[in-house]
Amino acid sequence: MTPSLPASFVRARHVLLACLVASTALADAPATGPLRRFALFVGNNEGGEGTRPLLYAADDARRMHDVMLRLGGTAQSDAMLLVNDSSDDVLTALSELERRARDARTRGDRTSLFFYYSGHAKDGALRLGNTKLPMESVKARLAQGPTDMRVAVFDACRSGSLTRTKGVRKAPAFEVETDATRAAKGLVILTSSASDEDSQESDAIGASYFSYHLASGLLGSADQNGDGRVSLAEAYAYAYERTVASTADSAAGPQHPTFSFDLAGNGDLMLTDVVQRNEGLRIPGDAPPGTYFLIDRRGVVVAEITKTEPERMIALSPGTYTVKRRLTDRLRVGEVRIADGQISTLNENELKNAKFSDDPVKGTGLTTVYSRHWSISASGQYQAIFDAPTASGGLFPSAPMVGGEATVHNFFGRGFAWSFDGQYGWSTGVVASPRLGSPAGYRYSLITVGTSLFYEWNEEGTWVPFLGARLGLSIMNREFDEAIFPRQSFTTMSPGVVAGLKYRLGRSFGLVARGRVHYLLYNVDETRSLGFAEVGLMLNYEFRD
Amino acid sequence: MRLLLLFTVLALTACGGTWSNRDLEFVAALPSRAALSAKLPASATSTQPLSRSDGLNAGEPSQAFAETKKAVTDFNGLLDFFLGVLDTVRAVPPTSRDGESRTWGPFTAKDNPGFEFQVTIALIGTEPQDTYGWKLQARRLGTPAFFDVVRGAFQASAETVRKGMGQIEVPVKDFRDQLKLGEPFNQLDSIQLGYVTSSFPNTSTLAFTFTPGNTSGFSSLGYAAKRAEDGSGAMGFSLKTTDVNTTRLDVISKWRADGAGISIATVGEGNYRGATKVECWNASFKVTFFKENWPGGRESGTQADCVSIEGL
């Protein structure tokens, strides 16, 4: 169990970590060879049975991967990113990096390994999809690893409450040993929350709180001493404070990151070098103090930095960002552009006042997207029968149809939708047979009802493809122009597949192109296997909170 | 989930239907009242008031046309007796299909409690043309065997099953003791109907054979109706009576599409054999010529004003 510290001891704890690392770490000791930094980043949104999918674990891993490659001195060839892969893949990747590390040590290099995991953990094991990786084995593997320095970050926990939490069911705690008496050397472990806490995600930042703050700190926000570099101690201290603050008012309660270490040597481990990158945003010393939020084009906060007296630097990747500063009565909002390989300087005077209602932070909205919700659609389509034309002896005519559909999205889990539909179609046809001579014309009508189960990909995107199965009931009728012929009808169940693509016109409306292919069994005059295809367009409205 | 299960079960049990292209061929092979009935010109639907007591004077409403109209009405009414049942049955899809046959029923007979009836039609040959046999049958409830009420045969034309030639027989004598029949049929032994619809003029002939000693005074009665493609038509009937003066009376009426026509009544057998009455009328159904050929017979108008109707 990982004890969470009272707030009054937080600062003392950070100092303790800094002192221990400074007095024992090997990382930057100048007496030995160059430091070769290896890194493995693992993210998996799925946790298998008993869990519900996370929204941002994979993105957390990508983000951390990008930050460490840009600022952490890790070469592209020395880093591995595993997204939604299995435990075997993780172990294989770890073995490969360890092999490379041994080779580097043989050449006299100092080595470090940065292991990052974001995903589910339950019953003492990391959950990677339907595979498991026991925590103890991971710790033992890292403790005995060949690198001089090992830093492991675990962003995982039990599932939670009404806020977006890392979703596992109530179970024994995700335990990370924080006891400093273990014999393993050169290992630091950071966890996102205490043993009895949930690790929470947020749509506003599009990430888990801990990973977001850790990444933001590594971009420069955590540079407490202003030397342009972020050490392990600084990163942890920053992530701890910001995570606790961000989650203090959440329904799941405050989240307290933890750490454990077992180190020997001296010197601190520098995780990122903001100055050397020479790319990002500089907040000059004369800018008003306060917290500045950097928001990307999606309306998602990608970093934040608290400015005091000295100037601050945050190593944003090239792009255009919205800058927001929150005052007591208004917002200050503006735009900055970070050019490739250049440092932009923020001019606070160019920010404009904005109302709180015009907050540029929109968030990803994924929680809503992936929540169970209804949508309704109005459809127009055309049904084509896989048969000869009725004028050539076929049984059923093709027909245009109109109808409607109601869908429950994410009903059987994320992406799995269940829909009910009904259509009415009409047309004309003729029965032509040699015996009849002249064809017998008729008016045709068709009613179909059906239910579909399908999977929607990229629900949060503008284009949402889907594919599934449908079971339909078709009721056909025809009334002949000649009074001597009786009205005829046919009713049949028809299984089929449905596929389509939704284009979001906005938050709620969407235009859907849909196709269906069905089997149709005819069994009156004879038994024949027919089929039909339907193609159509739907105007869709989603009821999302 | 229960609703889904219920929906699925209901839907599965609802599969099937009456969607059959072949049914139409069988239905078309059955005779219909519309195809066999006699049709007067459309203008004849308005009632002509008869203001005279006999057909003496040209320009007065034609008594002969009024009698022709009544004969057509009677003829069509007789067709209704046995073709009406077929029309009723044909309005619904067959109850069962068995290869080259279709069966409607059995249905409960409303007019004959304790009985049920069925209609069966079968394709019984294809050379030289498709030939169908059909029956309207009845049986007492609880008994296995059906007996024929109406039976018919039809040979389709080379082009279509909608047209052809056929015969229908109502063997009244065979089932008279079992089914409850109206009074006129209690005095009949059989009804025969023959028809040709494959070429113009379409013809329909009806022949009634009466029970010996019946009270109607008839021993037999025959109708013949013809319809030409241009809308002209003819209706003839021949009746035999017990009256020694007019043992057999033959009447033939013909009309054009515009309504003008001619009627000739001749005593074929009896003491007045050879007596003939001719009456012509125009498109307004007014007499244009009237003549009785027996001594003292009357004559009015000019014979040249009579219409000439060929081919019927």
C-alpha cells in the first residue's frame, strides 16, 4: 500500500526526494562516459475483462514519447512506443532495450532507462488489453535491469466515480513499493496515485491529470531553479502539486502521486533540457505573474506554466496556440505561433479581454462522445433486389424508401451501438410470364423494420465509419391493376450486414452515408435465395450532454 | 431483451406469404363474369320510359329493345349464379399450392349451413395449348368426399391464358337433394355454359335443361351472347314451352355500339310456326320499323331504316 502524505509534508517530501537523488544518483556524474538514454513508452486504453476502456492512456504514452524525444536526450532509435499492444510485446521491447543497454555499457557508456506506462492495473497486474503483466515481475525486471539508472512511471489505478477515472472495478490496490530499503540499485518509481485512489482523466486536457502535469512539467513548467533543465525531482514535485490541486475538487477526490527509490551515487537526473532545444515560448520577466495555459487547435490544454518574477520558458512544439490567463473577473486570451527551431516571446499586452463564457478551452469532449447516448435519424434510400427485373420474370421490384432510425451509442461498450429502424418503400412493377401474355402491372409497397448491432470507429472524429450486422423484417405487398388478380403479400426475416460513414456537421448533427446487404429467402412458388442492397443517406442528430 | 426475443419469435413465425407469379396464371384461367357477360351499349344504361302499350308506331320507344335489355340482364344474372362464386374466391390468394394446381378453401358455406366448399384448378395438359380443369366442390362438414357443384374446362389460346375457350357444367340434378337451392334451380336438371374469348366475336352460350314436369312451362332454355371488338353485340335465346302454338320460340337481338339495333322473333315450332315479328330501333332506342308477318299483322316505318349488323 502506498501511503498518501498529509499536505503539510508535501514540500518536505519533495526536498527529501531531491536530496536523496542529488546525493546518490549516478546519472550526470561527470567522471564517467556519455549518458545513453533508452526509453520505453507503453499506453493501452483497454484493460480486458472487468474494466472499461480508458480515453487517453494511449495518448498519454504518445505525448510522453514526444516530449522525451524532443527534450529528454533520447535518440529516436533508442525509444520504443507501444500503443495498445500486449504484455508479450512489452517484455520483448524491454528485452531489446536491455540488450542495447548492455552493448552501450560494454562500450563504456553510462546508460539510463525511462519506462512509462499508462493504462489499467488491477489485482496486482498491469492490464494490457486481455493480457496481464504482474507488477512484481515488472519491478523485479526493472530493479535488475542492466542500465545504470532506471526511472519508471506508472499512471494507473483502480476505476472510479463520476469523473473520468481510470476504469477498473473495485479491487485490491495498485501497489508500488515505496519502501527505500530494497536492495535494488538505481531505480526510481513514480506512480500517479496512492494505493487507495483513482487516477483520473480529463476531457479538458485530453489526458490523465498526472501524465498531463508530468509532461507539462517536463516542457519547462517544473523548472523551479530556472536553469533551463527539468530534473526528476523537479518533475515529480511539479506533477505532485498540480495533480493534487487539479483533482482536489473532483468527485473522485484528490489524487496523490507517489514515488519510491533505491539509488546509489550522487548527482541528479536531468530528464529534459528546455534551453538546449531552443524552441518554444518565452514568458518574459515583465509579464504579469500568474498561470498561463497553452491551448491547441482542438481547444485542449496542452501545457500550463505558472509565472512568478523571473522569465519562464516552455518548450512547446511548433504550431499555433491560444494563450489564456485567468484573472478574477475575466480572461486574457491571445494567440502565439511557435516556429520551428525558434523561441517566441509572449507579449501579454497583445492578449485581449474575454468573458469566462468565451473560454477557449473546449476539451476533447470524449467523455460525452463515449457515453451511452441516443441519436435519431431520418433516412432516404434505395433498395435494389438481387433478382431479374420483374419485367423479365423477377419477383420483387427495386424501390425508393424513406424511414427513420433510433440508435443507442456505446450500448455494449465503447463504440458498440444498437439501433432500431423502420422504412417505407413504394414502386410499381409488372409480372411477365409466357402464359400470361401481356404483363400484369401492379403497385408495390414495402415496410421494413430492423435492428442492427454495429461498431463505430473514431467516434470523436469528423468522419465516423461503422460496420455491423442487421436483422430485418420485410413486409411486401402488391395490388394489381387488373381486378381479377388478388392482392399478394410476402413477409420474411432477412439477416444482413450494414456499413457506413458518418460525417459530423457539428456537435450534434451528422450526415450519414449507409449501405446494407441482406439475404432474402423466397419460398412460395419455389425456394429461391435472393438478396437486396440498400444505399442511402441519413440526417442524424445525437442527444449528447 | 425480452422484447427483442418476442420480436424475433414473432417475426420468424410470420415468414411466408402469397407472393406468387404463377398464381396469376391459374387465376387468369378461371372464367370471370366480366369476361363472359353480355354488354349493351353504354347509352343503354339510361332507362327508357315506355309510353305505349305496343310497338306499333315508328318514333316511339322500342319494346323490343326493352325486352333485349331484360334478356341481357337475365343472362348476366344467371352468370352471376356460378361465376360470382369464382369471382369471390379469386379475390383472395389460393389457400394451398401443389405443383400445377391451386386450391381455395375449404370455406364454410353461408347459404348451406353444415357444408363447406372449395375451388380447385389444375393445369392438366400443355399440348397443343395449356388446358385447365377446375371444380367448385362441396361436402358436408365432417365427411371426407367432395361432390361437384360446378365443373369446367378451359383451353388457353396460343398467346395468353387470359383468353381461350371453355365449358362449364352445373350438374344440378346430382346435388339438388343435398344443397339448399333457390326455387328456379329446383326445376333444373343442368346448366351448360360454353364460351370463346380467344377471338372476336366473343361468344357465351347458356343452356338450361329443366326437370320434366316442372311448373315453369319450359322444357329447355338457351341463351347465346356475342360481343364484337367494335362494341356491337347480340343476344339470342330459344325457349321450348308446352304451349302447342309456340312450342319453340327463337329470339335474336343485335345492336351496334351506338345503340341502334334490330330484334327478330320467330316461332320455330308449334301451330304458329313461321310467324315472325321484326322491330328496329335507332340510337335513341326509338322504333324505326315494326312488322308482323302473319295475316292481320301490323307494320310501321320503313324497313330501309333498319340497321345492318354483320358478323354477329
